[in-house]
Amino acid sequence: MPNQQTTQKKGPGTTYGLKYAQFATINSEPENAVPTYANDRVPLGGSKKCSISITKASGELYQDDALDLKIEEFASGKYTLETGDVDDEVMAKILGAKITGNEITYNEKDVPPQGGVTFYVPMRSTAKATKGQVYYRCVYIPKVQAEIGEESFETKDNSIKFGVNKTDFTIFKANNGDWKKTERVETEAAATEWCDNKIKGTGAPTPPPTE
């Protein structure tokens, strides 16, 4: 495909941003496929920082006093997102809390819904022939579940400090074994479209829990 060939010529690159983190709840999980999603995609706030780490299951086979075979497989992962701001209703949605009017109740029996997340990273090429050219690395994680996080607050002093919201998500394998997809695209418009399409919803929106 022409776009893919153009992207490959850019070679290696360095990141210089993070944008468009969003979440949608899982609607169904077909066999041998990634999930489908409800029509309830929400932004996860102004993105500041994220990280992805994985836990692998491994096994080693020794024969004749030497390592003969080593196998490593994805077991689970963690996606950590730091944002400058996030709506209370969005947090309630991803954590499974109950909304009553303007009040949100977090209960010990809350079960965060499983969903998919996407974001993209602006990059600049470091290859000699294309140095400085901008492209975008899109990331899609098909199946995650938010974890209840910590909050901290600080009184105002003689300097202005902005709070950061940190949310951890456990990463699971989809039914086909996929746990992450990435793609490089040429424009920011293509990046947002790619992210939207990956968790594009079907059917009616899933309402948040209410009392």
C-alpha cells in the first residue's frame, strides 16, 4: 500500500507528545477476533504521560546439560495513563461507580467494565533522509479493565501546581490472542480516524450505573 511504503522510508523516530486517549466498553467478544464495542466512546482527559508494561509466562527446556528451548508468552499487562484533567462522569464510567444526579458513589462492590483504549503519539523522524519529518504512531489495546487508583491533593502555596490524575488499566488478551495493535500514519487527521475506528461502537450507548 502506498501510505505504508511512504511511512517505512521515514525510518526510526523519536516521540514528542501524546494525544487522544479514549475508552469504550466491550459490547461482545467474538471467537478468534478482537472485541466489538458499545457506542459510548469517551475521552480520558488531557493526556500527559502513559506507559505499557507486560508480564510474560515462560518456560525453559534443558537437554544434555544445556538450554535447548525457551518459550515466552504474553500473560497480562498494565497500561498506566496520567492526565491533567478528567471528568468525574468519565471516571465513574470506567470504574463502574454509580451516578445519582451530580453525585457519584464509589462502592466496595463496584466492578469496572472491560473495554478498549486507543491513543496516538506524534513522532519526528531521525533517519538521515527524512530527519525532522512528522508522522504519528497509533496504539490500540483491545481489552483492558481499570483499577481503582490513588488520589492526592495539595494546598496552594507561593507557586502554582497542577494536579495529575493517574489511572491504571490491566491488559488482557482478546479471544484471538491480540493484546495490542499499532500503526504509523502520515497525518493527525488519519491518526484520530484510526483511533476512532478501532473502538467504533455498535448499537445504543451503554448507560452508567445509577441508583
